[in-house]
Amino acid sequence: LASVRSVTIRACYIHDTTGTGIAGTGVGIDIVGCVLANCSGASGDAISLTGATGQHVSGCTIYNSGRDGIRATGVVLGTILNNILANNTGYGINMSTASSTGLLEDYNAFYSNTAGLRSNVTAGAHDVTLTAGPFTNAAGNDFTLNTTAGGGAACRGAGYPGVLPGL
């Protein structure tokens, strides 16, 4: 994406790229409900966001990136909520500089990210660290949640808002 004022990327499946899955610079970038898998290469981030306000990533499955699951530089007032970040070679979430401010990062699930869960961002109070792979068959492109304790079962109901009031 070039420098834009507002864009929404919703319910897409981006896979098997030899670089970054989604790269955005600008104001008002919303990435919602996407699956990004196998973005390979030394700079292959699933999502790369650069300097702006109002950048949001929510409800995404981010799997097996060559570098970071979500990499952001200079993002101000953004949210990273309700995502599963698994098997990335770098970090699950990497704010490449501490200049990113006003970021709300919470309700995310992390599994087996080689460099670590996150860098330069504070852990969310409701984040989940998984002890088993959460997917039914990621190698076969089935990213439904399995029923394994510490894996898919730990993700069920862990996102915001959790159980809906009145149910």
C-alpha cells in the first residue's frame, strides 16, 4: 500500500509470499480477520506498518513468517488485538523502535515465535502464551482451532470481549 489516508483489509488469505504479506504506510490502516501464512525470506514479515496514526490489526492469524509476525515502526495510537501469532522466525510483535507510542496490545495468543513473543511493546494483561500448536493442520492450510489443551483450546474465548454479556 502506498501512503494512504484510510484503508481496510478484511477477511483475506495471503500465503506463500517471498516477502512481506501486507505493508502499509499511512493513516487509518485496518487489517481485520485475515490469515497470513508462510511469508518467507529474511525480511518476510506477515504485516509491516510504518509511521502513522490509527493503524489496527485485529482478529488475524499470523503464521510462519520469515521474520516478524507484525513489525511496526513509529506507529502512534494503534491497536493490536485478538490475534494468533505462531511459528514466526522473529518476534510475534516487533515494534522495531521504542518510538511507537499509544499502542494498545492485548488479547493476543503467542506460540513458538523464535526470537520471542514481543519486542519494544508491553505485554497485554490478557495475552495468552500457548504451550502447544493451536491449529488443526497448519501445514495443510487448516487454521481452525484444535481442541488441544494449551493450544487451540486456550484460544477459545480468550479474545475480547470474551463471553458476550447475557449468554
